[in-house]
Amino acid sequence: MLMFFFSKVLSFFVFPVGAACLLIAFSIFAQLSHRYRLAIIANAAALTVLWLLGSRLIAGALLRPLEMRNVPAAPIPSADAIVVLGGCTESGTSPQPTVHLIQGADRLTYAAMLYNEHKAPIVVLSGGGGSKGFPEAAQMVEILQIFGVPQSAIFEESSSRNTHENAVNVRPVLQAHQVHSVLLVTSAAAMPRALAAFRREGINAVPAPTDFLSTEIAPLDQIENSRGFVRQVYPDSSTLDESTRALKEYFGLLGYRLAGWI
């Protein structure tokens, strides 16, 4: 219950869109109360939040410490299994002909590549939720088969609702198949929290991050001209989403530590 409050309710106050909406609502209330100075301050604060967190410069600064923390220093080693975390698919709804891939689906293509390179003989897919009684693990099975991974090499864990439950619920699956080491595949920004959660459960996990976002954002010292600088600081909605993802991970790390999950 505490984690639900922390992740669902408190997040509304600290993530950019929610925070900006609250500030604008406060501004309207202040104007109705004839407190115009407070209204101006609230509007300026809302603009600042959206502008800063919508800029590529800030998004890159938030994402890089997360994404670069577990970049392999050497080629990915072999392991007993590849574990892929959910959160990258949605059920196909007519007229969509197949499972719908969403942000983070690079983890499925990367897992298929690792399997086809014989890095591990089996793939364990972890993810519950989903829609229409079609859990994420089952959705991922459909995609991996399209990429050439046979059904016989795939095992599902379809009851997890978050990364902590991924780690807890995958462990008995690994034990049942005598798996001693795994390549953990998830988005690079989520890897610090995921890796810590798996190791907290005693799983020998080697990070195999993918879905990097910060590599497409040039650091400030690499901007060559004024046009590039304007592009880095001018806000847009996709960058705002990237900043939000980074903030979710920072608050997720804090929440998991408070809960004793990492």
C-alpha cells in the first residue's frame, strides 16, 4: 500500500505534467482570490518546469547517470538463461493485426539477438498485467517467435506487476530449470533498479541493457553551433516524456530502498 501511494499518488506532484497542472490550478485559484502576484509566480513555475524538463539538455543530464551505470565493459558473456522484463507490449486490438510494441520494445529484439548468438539456451519472459486476459509475458512470446526464438526455448512468468515482483517471481522459475546465471535484459534507464532487485533476491544477474535514450542527446560540450544549442534547450513533448521516465527511475530507486527491495 505504501509503495502504491509512493508510485501512483505522490508521483502526480513531482512529475512534470502533474506538477505543472497543479501549479496552473493554483494560479487560477489565486487569480479568483485576487492574489495576482501568487498567480504570476505559479504560472512562471509551471513554465519553468515544462521548459526545463522538456529540453534535451536536461533530459540527457537526467538519463545518462542511469543509462551508463551498467554498460558492459566487455562483450556480453554466455549465461544459463536470458531474462526479459515486461512493460514493452500491449495487446493487439482490431484492426491492429499483432501485439502492439510500445516504448522499450528494443529489449525484445535484443533478447532475440542474444539468443540467436547462442548466449543462453532459454529465454524467461516476466510480466503480468496486460489486457483482455493476455499477460505481458504471453504477448512477448508472440513477438519473440516472430524473431525466430522457438516456443520450446521460452518460459513465462505472468503474474508480476512491477520490477520487484519480476525478481521474486522469476527466482523459482530459474531454480526449477537449474539456472545459475542470467543475462538481464531491460531498458538502460531501468537497469540500475532492476539489477539491484534481482541481486537482492540472490540471482546472479549480468546486465544486458538496451533501449538507450541519452545516446541521441549531445552533451553541452559537444554542441558545435548556436542552432545545435537552440535544439538542445528548446522543449518538446517527446523530451518531456524522456525526462519523466528518468524521474520515475530516480523516485523508483528511492522507493525500492525505503521498501527494502534493493
